[in-house]
Amino acid sequence: MDGRDWSLFLQPYEQAVEELKVKFKTMRMELKLREAYAPIEFVTGRVKRVSSILEKARRLGVASDQLDTGIEDIAGIRIMCQFVDDIRRVAELIRNRKDLQLVYEKDYITNYKESGYRSYHMIVKYPVQTALGSMDVLAEIQIRTLAMNFWATIEHSLHYKFKESLPDEVRIRLKKAAEAAFHLDNEMTSIRKEILDAQTEFEEESNVVSRVLSGIQDLYFYHRIREAAQFQMKFNELFEQEDYAGLSSLAVDISQSIAKAKKTSASD
């Protein structure tokens, strides 16, 4: 058994995971602001358990003093996407980043595994700042659709239970499930425009409701109580009717009332 201080060994990997999660979540928010659509659905991350590191090192024949270079996925990031095309886009965005170095890529979507596993893997070298200076950490970034991730999570759990010796019946059914997930992704891609239009419409409706309610609160702040109450009554009526065109018009009226209130307040 390796006698190293595992907490100290894993700390840079934990730091890398946390920093990369923040950076990819920030990238998602920025793309949404710039393009009204982000190819990233959500981001997760984990540091490999000590038992899993030792098991993988034994399986691959990696010496205990070479874990930092021989095991490439001690730090792991998963980026989930809605569509297969989004995976290519995210991979390209990662290639262009200057805060990490791409080591190599593994395309398990085009060249999926015999088991049916599909995912896109990128091994990167990421610099973390430690108390002793800069240290390069290897990390694996897995980019998947939601369907791919669901299947991979189930497969991982079954492999853990059966210790890499899946019964033939389970293996066959898993492969069929992988094909079903693949066909689901293809179907979702074929109606991508309709899905995105629906999501955009929902977001626009949510935003106009937020703008109206926020504007009403601003009017209360400027002591325009009567106006605020009238706008609230109008909002209740339009919202009940699901009249979002009317709510958009109401938002403009409220904005104009706030502008007048600000002007009056500045002259007092």
C-alpha cells in the first residue's frame, strides 16, 4: 500500500477541478449572453477516489511514483450538452483556450467502444498555483450529451457491481440501450430548431415577467404607489390570460414611468 500523504497528493487535483468547473460555467454564461444559446447544459467534476487510483494503476502497470503522469483522469470534468453537434463546438472552444494545454483527444462518438460507450474525451494539462509554486496537473474533460451521460452512469455502476465481469445478458442489453440512446440523440438533433425555439420562447416569457415585476418594485421605491398598484393589477390580468405580447408592452410602459420618476427625483 502506498504510504504517501494522499490528502496532500490530491489537493492540486481538487483545486484544478474546482477552478475548471468555475471557468466552464462562466463560459456557459458568457455564451448565453452573447448568443442567447449555450452549447453547455451543465458542468460537473470530481477527483478520483484513492481506491480507484490504486486499482487503475495496478491494471495499467503504473508505478506508484508515476501516478501524476500515468493516471490521466485523477481530475475529471464532465460537460453535458443537449445535442451531439454541441459537443464538437465545446471541444473547439476548449482547444482555443490559453489557460490550459491540450495533450490529446479521444473521440468515442465516431469510434464508439464495443460496449456502446460514447463520449468525447480531452486530456489537458492545467497549471495550478500551489504554496510551492506552479504545478501542471493532468485532467480529463469528458463531453457528452445527456443521453450518453445517462447510459455511461448506469454502465459504470454495473461494472462496479460486477467487477468488470458483466454477465453476457447484461452486456447485450446494455449495448441495445446504448443504441437506443444514440437514436434518441439523432432524433433530438433532427428537431433541434423546434427545441431551441421553444426554449427561447420560454426564456423570453420568463424574462418579461421578471422585468415587469422588477419595474413595479422600482416604482414603489420612487413612491409612485398609485402607478405601481395600477401596473400590478394590469400585470395580474395579462399574466392570467398568458398575454405575453401585452406583458412586453406593459414592460415598456413601466420603463417609461420609471424614467419619469427618476427625472422628477433628480430635480427635487
